[in-house]
Amino acid sequence: MKSWAGCALREGLWDEWLVLLNGQEEAWLQEDEGELTLFRKAQISGQTPAFDTIKVSQTVTLQLHPPEKRQSG
């Protein structure tokens, strides 16, 4: 893990770690009340609905792909 961010709130603790996957891809690991969530970048392909057309409780299906690797040098 590369780094850590955390905060003690009146409602409880909040922790995040910046992790390195396969030695290259960065992701955030978040712990909240014993539950872990991993966030990482992805590219969306295909159509996405306009923001103002999305309603509360509506399900939106997205085609996600890992981000393209950057060329170094």
C-alpha cells in the first residue's frame, strides 16, 4: 500500500488506502464500519444516459473496461 488517509468523525472512523495492483494500477481501498470497497478507474464504452434523464432508484448498465495503459518514456 502506498499511502493512507483517515479521519475520526463523531459518527465513527473512516479509512482509505491507496493500493498498487500488479505493481502498476492504482486503486483506493476504503473501510467503513467493517465493510471494504475497492475503487479503481475504468473506461466506459457505448452510450451513457444524459445526467438529467437519470432518476432515483433507476438502474443504469455500463460497459466498463480497464483504462488503457500509458506508454512511458
